[in-house]
Amino acid sequence: MEVFNTPGKVIITCYKRLSPYLQEEVRRLGFEIKSSFSSGLEIQATGNDCIRLNLNLHCASQIRYSLKSFTANDAETLYRGALTIPWEEVIAYDGYVSVTSNVNNPTVSTPLFANLKVKDAIADRIKAKKGLRPDSGPELQRTVVHLHWHEDRAEIFLDTSGEVLAKHGYRKHPGKAPMLEALAAGVVYATGWDGQTPFINPMCGAGTLAIEAALITTNRKPGLFRMNYAFMHILGYDEEVFFEERRRLKAQVQKESPAKITASDISRDAVNTARANAKTAGVDHLIDFHVCDFAKTPLPEGPGTVVFNPEYGERMGQLNRLMETYGRIGDFLKQHCEGKQGFVFTGSPELAKKIGLRASRRIEFYNGKLDCRLLEYEVYAGSRRTAE
């Protein structure tokens, strides 16, 4: 089974509602999308293509290469179907394999049992062919196999990513309730920011939005922060393909940002965390950090994009305090951001009403399991504060 040079079905997953931005990234890499859904898309690609995809995508979670789809009514037929896959051509007999799954079958009470049946099939097949069984366990650092089993249809994939791609690897200091890197990239894409005009991120927290903006505008890809993927532990892997792609990514990086990027927070600890994360990402010199109340954030003249990601306030004490903060955000946008595009990312419709400006767009996202909106405000000269 030649995975790396054989085109096959590839599923690229993402967090829900990031699919439109993932699709644009995949198209820019030259791939045709066969189908899409709320948490991913399908393309035709080789294993070597998967290497390129893993290194380039900001919004992806996992990249999975399909090995076989078959009917499986119960655990025994699942085992027999998995046993027909030539695992000895994919996984080294002295290797290490982990199995993940998405299972919805009435005969199985826990996905862990389905995982075990797939592991048994892999180990039994390789032992029959090579005389030894590979090790297995939960770690995603080496070969990873994924099972998607819905009712009587089972499909088995090689997960070429391993550890989730949505964490880009530069954030060594997470800070308080940080936004996931892939979500931050999706938010930057959703604003329509051109990468040339200023990007301002008051209340920056751990700095993820400003850092992702700096990475995007200077063409720095997430693959530059990571040196281990599951595809490296599949038989037939050619490391030169990986290193050639890394050399290409390094060569395309712009040393300086074409846009002025500003991040501020009232907490000195938060700004120190954001600056440290930006340094790990190699973009600390591209972001102007300020310790100040958001209303005192320096704003360049002319057009620009202002993005807030304030707290949502799940406890009543927080909610009352944040009502005033959201009102001040509305005042700041109205009084100081004339001619700019203003955005507020929030999971609280009640707090959003306190902004007091009419949103021209409400873009849907999830932050974890929380239903969120990115609210867009076009701030014109003399715009009138309007109750939601």
C-alpha cells in the first residue's frame, strides 16, 4: 500500500463554523474541494500532499487519509473489516500505534471498545505477517489511526497530523481563557482584514488574535513551529519532502509586516504573556504592545480593523461589571474609531446589547462549546448610538 504517492480520499477537519475559512485556505493551495460540511471538507490528495497541508493550514484540526470503508454491524465485523487492511505495509512491526474514533453504533456502549477492536486487528495482522506486534497506547506522537463508524458504515483513516493542528505551537504561556489559535485565525479571516491597513487588538489577553494577524500578513505558516507529525511514522515517508516544504515556507516569510499591528491590555501580566508568545512565534518585533485601559489604546489615523475579544461573564457579578465595560466599548468605537471597521467577539447576546451600536454583520463561531458571534460595526463620521 503506497500511501504517499497514491491519491485518495482525504478529510480535513476543523472546529465547527471554521469550515468556510478552511476552504479558502485549501483552495489557495490549489486543491479542489469535493464536498464540505460544518466541521471540515473532503478532497483527493496523496500522502505527500497531506504533508504540505499539515504545514500550511491555520484553521485545520486533523488531516486524515482514508484506507478503507466497509460495512460493520457490530464489533466482530468491524474487527474483520480492519483485518483486511495491509497494515504491515503502513506501520512498522516495531512501531507504536494509537487509535482515535468517532463512533455511533447501537451495539457498542463505548468508543474505547471499538478502538480496541481496531488495535487488535492491526496487531494481529502485523504479527501474522512479520512475527511481532507493534506497541499501542493513547499517545498521538507516532502512527495514528482514526475510526469513523456511523451505524453500519465504518471507515478507517490514517491520521497524518497526530496532535491537533488547531494549536499552532507558539503559545507556551496560555494566559487566562485564551482563544484557540485556529479560531483566532478564523476570526482574522472573517474580518476581511486586507493585511495592509492597521490591525488593533485592545484587551488582547494572551495576544493570540494579534499574533495570528502578524503570522497571516507576513506569510508565516504554522508548520514552522512544529517538528513532529503522525505522517513521519508511516512506512514510505520521505523526510526530504517534509524538509523541502519547510525550506519553501521559510523562504516565503516576509521579514517585516506591511501593516501596523497594535495590542493592548490593562493587565501588565497579560501583556507580558502576549509578548512572550509573540517572541516564540517570531513576531514580537511586528506588534506594538501597550499596558493601558482599552480606551487609551493608540489608534493610527485612517482606515483599520479594531477587534475586541472581551470576557463574556458567566456569573452574575461578572455580568453586571461587564455591562459597563461593553457600553464603554461601544463609546470607544463610536468616538475614537471613525473610518475603521470595529469587531467584538462575544458569547453573550445580553452584553452585546450594551455596546449600543447596530451591527452590520453577525458572524457565527463556536468557542469550545459556547455559541459565539463576531459582531461587525462600521463606524462613520457622526454615527448615532443606536440601541440594539
